[in-house]
Amino acid sequence: MTTTTTTPTDPARPPLSARGRWTVLAVCCLSMFLVGLDTTVVNVGLPAIGRGLEVDTRGLEWIVDAYTLVLASLLISSGALADRFGRRRVFQSGLALFGAASLLCALAPTAGALVAGRALQGVGASMLSPVALAIVVNAMPDPKERAQAIGVWASVFGLSTAAGPVTGGALLAGLDWRALFWINVPVVVAALLLSAVFVPESRAPRARRLDLPGQVLLTVLLAVTVGILIEGPRIGWTSPPALAGYAGAAATAAGFLWVESRRSEPLMDLRLFGRPAFTGAVVGAVAVFVALSTTLLLNTLYLQHTRGWTPLAAGAATLPLAVGATLCAPWSGRMVGRTGPRLPLLLAGGFVTAGGLCMIRLTPHTSVLLLLTAYLLIGIGFGFANAPITNTAVNGLPPARAGVAGAITSTARQLGSAVGIALAGGLAATAAPTDLARASRPGWLLVAACGTLLLLTARTPRPKNRP
């Protein structure tokens, strides 16, 4: 389990200056931008990957979800490793592994090799997200400054996921799909150099033990659950393999809860879910990323398969989404720092709901203006969502538990991404290009429902800040 109270490796190191603290934040945000970008940048290139490697829609879902599943599974354990061996050391190891895995993806000769490379990318990314948050929280001792920093950190992650399709479309305009992975290498090199210079080493005063049984059970639970969602349309929802999958997921979930409730140092501190605000933040994190990943995948398939748009045009269509997130994410962070998370969460839920409802009558000839309006509304909602979710999760907790809360919400985000891809892919997997618009309508209802869920989470009681 991760913690955020740290003891510098060098006891003589003076406290960071204001410039030093915000420089640390900037370096961590660079790595988080990379993690978030790779969550969505591949989406717009899926048709090109499918043609290049001769893989169908279901195989493409695994290419996306191999990354998010591994990332979601290992986030909390990676934080525990950072507490024990040093946060900067694990952070840099994650960067190096992510860069190496990106090279493997760029060189992948088959779909299976690409799935394996994406999974390895997920391992490296898991060593960045919770560790970056722990570094940021540790560098910001003042509660108000910490709230602003968390807002910036969460906003950058949100911006990166929203910018993924635009970036991917631009890369595919002049290059092939392998450029989606080559682009990571120079960013990794820059982040490694900057972290070596500006990020101080730190550890937890008492490193917690790794919870291997909990880690194995969580990995199996996520893999089985998402695997059923991806393969269900192919094997049949009531087929014997599907029924076995349901039973296996239920048994694994029960085993995970039993193990975690009896360990002195569990992988996931279940007591946190006794706080309504924290539970609401986790539910909100899942909901907002289900909505985002569903939107991006349905957009890619609809515009490229049904309407025959190029990857660049399909990526450019999400510019309103990226602009909405870009403008509203930092605004949301400032609102959280001044007035708390409730108002930005209400705005997030309202805009996401409105965006989803715009698309529930989608046809092959729907007005481009309506499409762009829907993407803008969803982008605005997404921009408002991330900062209050992260702040709600860690606020009101002592510093030693804030890292755990942040890691769990990061896990929830990636789980939401994986579930959204699986559900949207299931709707589109068997639909002909001319029927894809009608087949995707339940997906847009799902997006609207996720927005409504955000509205409900905004009404949960909020704890007071603690230093």
C-alpha cells in the first residue's frame, strides 16, 4: 500500500523552494501526460492497426485493454515498491520500462506481439501514476498549495487522454500506426533527464509489505471481468464459458474481499470505502472514464468505418473535446482550491449527460455540427471532472493514507477505460459499417448515464481538509 509521508534519502537536503516544488510538479506532469496519452492515442489508429496486422475489432479491443488492464492491476503494488525502494528510483525505472515497451510495440510483427508490448507498457505506466502523485503530495506540505497541485496533476492527466485522438490523427496523417509508439521515446528520455536533476529521492518512514495474494486476486478479477465483456458477444452471454466466467469473477471478488479484510497491510484498504466521499470519488472516476473511452472508440469506428473519414479527420473531430478539457481542467483545479469539489462535479455531470443525449439518435448522416457539439460538451464535462475526483479522494485523510486513496482512484480510472472499451467494442464488433450508427446508440445512452452518476456523486458529504 502506498503512503505519502516521506523521509528524504539525504537528511541534509533543505526544504524545496516554491520554484523547486512546482518544478517537481512539472516533471511529474510530463510523465503523467505520457501515461494518459497512451490510454487513448491508439484509438484513432485502430483501423490502421487492424489492416496492417489483419486483426478484427475484438482483437483491437485487446490491444487497447492490455495496457489499461495491466496498469489498473499494478498501480497500488507499484506504489508500495516505491515506498520501499525509493520513489524517484521506481519512477525512473517505470519511465525506462515504458520507453522500452514502446519500442517493442513500434516493432511488433503480429497482433499478439503488440498486445504483449502494450501489456509491458502497462507495467511501466503503473510505476509512474501513483508514484508521481505521492511525489507531488510530499513536495507540497501546505494544504491549499497541495490542493492546487493535485488539481493541476489531475488536469494534466485528463488533458492527455483527451488529446490522444488528435495527436494520433496527426501522426497517422504522414506516418503509419507505428509512429503512435515511436513518439514516446523522446518524451521518456526528457522525463528521465529532468527527474534525475529536479526530483528528490524519498521513501516512506516504514515501507509496507507487498500483498501478493491480494495482487494476484485483483489482477485475475479485472482480467476475467473485462475478458467476459470483450468476448461475451462472440461466445454468447449464456454460453457455458460465459457462465464459468461469471462464477469465476464472483468467486475471485469474494476471495479478494476476504483476503483484504484479514490482512494487517492489505493491497487495498477497504476501510476507505466507509467514507461516502471516497466511495463517490471512486465511482465517479470509473464513470467519467467509461464515458470518455466509449466516446473515443465509438467516434473512431463511426467516422472511419461508416463515414469514410481519414484518421486525421477523425482525430480532428475530437478537437472540441480536447479544447473543452483544456480550458476547463485548470479552471476546475482552481475552483476546487477555492470552493471545494462539489460545483465542478455538478458541472462535469451535467455536461457529460448533455453530450451523451445529443448522440442517442445517431445516424450515418447526422450533422457534423451536432457531432462536434456533443464532443465539446463531453470534453467540458471531462475537464471539470478529474480535479474534484482526485481531491475528494485524498482530502480529509492523513498524509500517510493519501497515496493509497490516489492509487485506488487511479485504478478506478483505468478500470473505467477498460470497461468502456469493452462495452463500446461489443456494440460495434458485429455491426456492418452502414449499421454502426444505430448499433452504437446504447453506447451514447451509457455516456449519458455516466454523467448522471457524476451528478449523484457530487451530492455525497465532503470531508474537511487536513494538513
